[in-house]
Amino acid sequence: MILRDLHVHTFYCDGKSSPEDAVKSALEKGFEQIGLIAHSYVPFDADSCIQPERIAKFQSEVKQLKEKYHGRIDILCGLEEDIFSEQRRDGFDYIIGSVHYLKQGERYIPIDYTPEILKDMIDGYYGGDFYACAEDYFSLTQQLAKKRPTVIGHFDLIKKFCRIIPFDSREPRYVSAWKSAADALLKLGVPFEINTGGISRGYLDEPYPSPEIAEYIKAHGGSLILSSDAHLCENIGFGFKEWEYLI
């Protein structure tokens, strides 16, 4: 198995490290491949994504690093494409398809910023019914199939704040929602992430998706890859040894 991490953010979006610092950290940890990735541009949340005028610079810097470190580590340039993004894909080696927001009227509300924002949405738009919100989230996640990404990103991100907004993952409505989304995306034949970002940030004890969902994906012919969703160099490859059994 190639030791790789294809979900590493830099300061070109909401990451904290430079691309070269991320590469150096991956080398120190013995990685053979790293994917430097940017959040695709969405006009309603410009602070978290790459600005259109910086895309060419990001791609150029990654290309220069690829040449500089040739023979030592394979470097790829990736785009984490939100379902609501209309950014062009030109010049990227691969696409991670993700859902970060739910649209309520004319508002795009993030599901993973803070528990307060998520709870306010559940209370205000779903009458306090978490499962109704989760059904909408997985319905939107299912639509990633139309965009045909290279990788499916953090499949059950809706659970991020489950310590504060508890729910039963065995609830039939929740299970039915994620199975419908998984079944649709499995038809693409692309891997799902085992994303440890929620663990490294201290929100969760398990990755996205949960072991139960990961086993379902494998049982139905799907594949999985480890990714850290790192926004700091020290989190590259976080928890890979603990969770590699899921792939």
C-alpha cells in the first residue's frame, strides 16, 4: 500500500501551512505521495475557499514543488469541490467531492463550522428534528454523483458535532438516508475517504465515514482511501495506523 495523504490544505484556502512546509512534513513522516488541495470557490463563503485570482498561483507553486521534489515524493494538485461550487476544474489532478452547506431559501448554511450554527439551523428550519436535517444532507450528498468527482469526501460530515447535538446512528431514518446516498455514489466506482479530520480537531472518536458505513461501502464493492483533511502540517497522516483496517 502506498503511504499517501491526498487531502492536505494550505494557506491558499483555510489551511495554515505553506505548500512546501506541508511537503517537507510529509517527507519527514515517510509519505510517498501527497495531495495539496484547495477548497473550491463559493461566493457566499469566500474566506474559507481559494480566491479565483489565486488559483493559477496555487497550481504553479504545486507544479514547481513537484519538480523540486521529484524522486523523493509524488506531489499532486487537488480541488475539494463543494456541491454548490461552479469553479472550473482545469489544471487539477483530481477532485474530492464534498458537501459543506445546506441551502435554506437564499441562505447557504454551513454544517461544520460551529455546533451553534448547526443547531440553529436544525431548530429554525427543521423544528428541532436532526434526522430531517440529516436526510436533506444525505440527499444533497447523493447529488455529488452528477458532478462525478474522483474521490468522495467526508461522507457523513453531518455527525461532526454529535457530542453536542447527539443522535442515534442506528435510527432507521438516518440509516436509510446514508444508504441511499452511498448506493448512488458507489455506482461511480470512485473511492470514499476514511477522513480523520474530525478526530484530529477533537470533535470525534471515529473518522468520516463511521466504521459501519465503511464496512457497508466495502461490502457493496466500494473502495476507501485514508486522508487526514489536514489544515496543519502536524496533522498530515493523523490516525492512519489506527484506522487503516477500514480500507
